[in-house]
Amino acid sequence: MSETNLVTAFVQQGKVAEAEAALRRWAGAHPGHPDIPFYQVQVAFLRGDYDGAEAILREAVPTMRAGDASARMYAEGDLAFFPQLARSDLPA
């Protein structure tokens, strides 16, 4: 199983430490990969760091290459979600 699949699996299982470790390994092996911020957002959400997740997306969207139009569209959609977050309704 690839490290990115492990990150996603650990996030889905609520395993913060394992998700963070898998993300560090993958990001270390692929520095600058354009998908790193999306996995960082997943892990930040799992930790309950909603402000951090939003900051990661805000930083990533402007740096996306023009060829990443679909990824940029999804990221912008995710950003549109943040003002509507009822953070008290989300698990800590």
C-alpha cells in the first residue's frame, strides 16, 4: 500500500499519529509534490486543527500550476466550506 493510501486509511480510522508519520515519510520522499497540502489538510482536520487546515489550503491554492485546474477547483471548493463550518459541531 502506498504511503498516500496509508495516510487516507489512517485518517479514516482516526489514527492521528500513524497518519502524521505516513505523511512525513511520503512528503520526505516526494518534497514539493502538489498533493502534499491535501494530505496535510486531512491530518489537520483529524487533529481538530481547523484553522491550520484552512491556512494550508489558502497557501496552496495560489501556488497551483495552471495545469492543475481540477485540483485548484476542488481546493477552492474546500475553502468555500470553511466560513460555513460550525466548528462546535465537529469532533475535537
